[in-house]
Amino acid sequence: MAGCQVVARQPELMNIPAQIELRRISQLLAFARNSRTHSEEQIAQVAASIREFGWTNPVLVGADNVIIAGHARVLAARQLGMTEVPVIVLPHLSELQRRALVIADNRLVERGGWNDEILRSELSELQAGDFDLEMVGFTDDELKTILAATEPAADESAAGDAEEEIPETPVKAVTRPGDIWLIGRHRLICGDCRDSGTVVRLLDGAQANVVITSPPYATQREYDPSSGFRPVPPEQYSDWYRAVAANVAAILADDGSYFLNIKAHADEGERNLYVMDLVLAHRRQWGWRFVDEFCWRKTDNGVPGGWGNRFKNAFEPIYHFCRQQAIKFRPQAVGHVSEDCFDYSPNNPKSTSGSGLLGTGLRGESASMPPKGSQAWGHMRRKLMDGRHEGIARPSNVIEVRSESTLGSHSAPYREYKMTELQGIMAGIGLPYELGTGDMSQVNYSSWRGGMLGFRNTVEAFRWLTLIPLFAMPVWRRFIDTLVLLGKIPQTVANDPKVGLRNVQWTAPRFESVDPVKDAEGVLKDVRMGRKTWFEAVLENGYDPTTQLEQIALFNKLVDKFEIILDTDPRNTTLRGQEQPAGTEERTPSRKAAAGKPKGQGLAALSEEELGMVKDLLVAGMSRAGGSFESPSRLYRG
């Protein structure tokens, strides 16, 4: 229509946040059902991004301060020592909407793609401008792939497909001083590190972020004379090393670090001081900053040896130097998640011991407590008491790295590693380490007995609760049913509870004693103290108490018949094996009854009944020697 204008109606947007506000980190609560995980490396990258670009994306929270989106940013902010973060409050979301947004906020971003050509171009230009590409979030491997050439040449592609030919080892070495070997991204030069030209050729214009060196000892060891190196007298070592330190300074980045690993040897009962002189020379003569000293713990037991006035070597020092105070330092990259972190801040109480930013009392943001009884107080009450919170804990300056696993003259950390692994395996399958491996090197009576008792309890539980009721009893029932089907047993007899064919008394093999003497002493004390009865003690050793009593009585009659006094017979001897006086009540009266029998005739003087008694004893002894006596049995009803 003439004179009319069509105006497009703006779509109605609901719940546009009116403002962004700052909230204290200590007030924010993590969403307990958050399915998104954040690695320590990612948190470090987010922290670096915030430091580089500032805060560009507010945290989304509910009215109750529970985080909906931005968990990683909050953790990164804590690492950076921030006390407040910008947030957008979303009070309109229902509980289901909130849970859905927690997932959608992460997943919807992942649905996007990349224009590889534009991405490669952008990254290349950033790299050319000396921008740190770690800030953009890609890993080194991803960056290498993205920045690679688009399409390799035909001959390069064919060469890449062909298997690399490895040349035979030459009879005579071909490497000469000055040769540079390219090993993937690495460069290896044959030369003298004290020669500046050698070091410059190796780096080829690049700078080193980290330099690690472990120079030769002064005169402690003998070196191959053909190498051209001659041991350096301790008093000349610093002067000799000066060129090494100068070459490191020439190729080290301004914010780089340099680590020196060396430990002075000992002569005539004292340590040589040339390493201390070397460290002091770095600081006082050559202009290095002495950052720290690491303790490299190389072995648990120390290097074998015995000295009259000192202990074994178990560590080496590593000295950390740099050229300026600000260095590449990313402790979060090697830290670990902990709930025992607190804020490092100049506002923290100072320690009277001079340890820096540590102290006592409430620390950082956590010094401001929320109202007692509130949800935030209930969630954080323990951590808020002393300012501790969840974060990335820094490692210490003690380095636990074993190095002598292949050196026969040194201790063997591999053996300790193997023992630890085997102990874990044995624990997983429920076996004592000594029983499963046969290694008795670490065993004493208490540890062996304790391990065996635990193992016995495990076996007993499996035997009586699983093996017999679930496996053995079904076999027995099948056996009875088979006899019924074959007509060997009437059905009525098989099912008669008075006959009890389906009720089985199962007896398991007894355990051997760990230490018979000590075990016997323990059992004897238990019986005397009333902790167990004589019957229980006999049952635990795998014998039938009734049969045991019958055999004791039978044996006593036999020795009385021959008027034999044994030091194991408490009726006729004391505890020390001495014979009791004839008039004591303990002396058995059976001697009078046996007095009329002829002496010296042995078994011929016994009656038929007494000979039967001897035969029973022999059979019992043979049975016990053959292992037919078994541990306590249990009745299972079918």
C-alpha cells in the first residue's frame, strides 16, 4: 500500500539479565551433580587466559549462589588470588532447567566446528607475532597438526609411506666433533659445552626456556682418556666451569631457568667444598640469581657403603638459577587437586619464623565468614574455620625419582617397586604376600602369623559361606537323588529327617601351624586364662576332642603298665619335668595295681584287652601322621 511501511517485529526475548554483579568467591558453591570434569592442565590454561585477556565471561549462578556455568573459571580465579568474580544471577530457572543448562552450556559449544584454513592462518600470524599459543587452548600436538602443511608433495607423501630404513651400526664410529644429529624435534651435537661456537650451532638461533646440566665430578671418577677430558682439581673447578655458565647465559631466555645437578665427593672423612664454591660463584661473580635448592631423593636405602663418620648417600642437590626475578613458573601444571589449600596473599598474617606468606588464623577471602546456619556456612564450615578451600596444591622441592635400577653396584629400587606391585596383587586376590611369592626376606613371626590369620579368616568365610553351601551341598543332593532314581535308596528313606541322609557333616582340611612352639604357648595361656576351653583348643587344631581324650586315657594306662614316668605326664611330673614325690595326690594309684605284673616282658605281659589298646594307639598315631585328622566340621541340612 502506498504510504505504508512494513516494520519487522523484534522477537521477544525472555529473562534478559539486567546486570552483572561481583560476588565473593567464598560465597559461591559448586554444583554437586556437575558431570563436567576439569583437568589441572585446563585450569592452568584458563588462569593464563584470564591473566592475558581479563575476565570476559561471567559465571552463571542461581539465587542460592550455586554455580550453573563457570566452575573452571572459579577454580582458575582462586589460583590467581582473586577475591571476587563477575556473575549473572539466573533466579528464574526451575531445578530441572538448571540441571539441563549445566549440561547444555558445555555440550552446545562442543557442537561447533572449525574452518581449518582460516584457523591455520590465524594461528600462524599469532605465532609470527610472538604470541604464546598456549593461551588459545590447543595442545602442542594439536597445534603441530593444525600448523602443518595442507597437502604434502607427492614425493614427500610416498617417502612418508615407505618404512624408514635403519642403517647398520658401523664398525668404526662416524660421528666427529661438530656433527649435529636431528632426532625428530631434537638436536644433538658432538662437541664441548664450554665452546660457545658449539652451543650457538646447536641452538641455531633459538633460545632455551630450561637448561639442565650435570657436569662431571672434579677428581672423584676416572674418565676415558680418549675423550680428551681430564679430571679437574677441586680448587680449579669454578674457573673451569665459568665458560659453561657463560654459554648457558647466552642462550637462556630472559624468563628461563637453569638447573645444576652436582654433589661434592668426600675425602678423608669430609666433604669437598668445590660445589659450594661453584654455587657462590654463580651468585657473586657471574650475576645469576639463586632461586632454590632441590633435594633429588634417588634411592630409599642409599648407595651401599660404610664410612666411619657419615651415613650413606641417598640424595643429590639440584641448584636452580635464573637471570631475573620473573620466570616461567607454572606450579599448577604439576600440582594436584586438594581440599587443604588456602589463599596466598600479602594480606595474610605474617609468620614470625620468616617463612613468608604463611601464618595462622583466617586467611584471604575465607576470613569473611557467612552467617552461621546459612547454606553457605553449612557447606563450607570446616574449610572456613582456617581459610582452607579446594584448589591446586603445589608440590614440594623434594624430587622423588629413582635412578640406580640398572646399576649393579648401587641399591636396587626395582626390587622395592616389584615388592610393592606384588603386595598389591596379593592383597587383591586375598593372599599373604609371603605365601603368594615365597619371599620370606621381610618376615618375622608376628607379621607372618598376622598375615596367615587374616588369610585363614578369608578362607574360612569362603569355605563355609560359599564353597560348601553353593557348590558342595548341591553335589551331595544330586548324589542322593541319583541313588533314589537307581533304586538304591527308597524315596521315603532319603527324605526321612530322622535318617538325615540330606544332612551332611562337612569337614575341611586343617591349617598347619605357623610356629608350633609359639602357637602352643599361646593356646596354653588362652586355656589357663579361660579365654577358650580345652575342647575349643583341640578343635582349632583339627582334632576330635572325644577321640583325643580316649587316646590320652589309653596312653596313660599303657605307660602306667610299664611303670614309665614321662616328663610330659602332669600326673607324675611337675611343670619343669621333675618327678613328683610318691606320696602326693597327683601320683596315680595305678602303680599298685600294676605291681603284681612281671617286669621286663614288654607286650607279652599284657592282656588281650591291653594289646588291643596298644593297637588302637598305633592306628591313631599312623592316622595322625597321614593327615587324616581334620579341622572342625559343620552340619549342613539338605
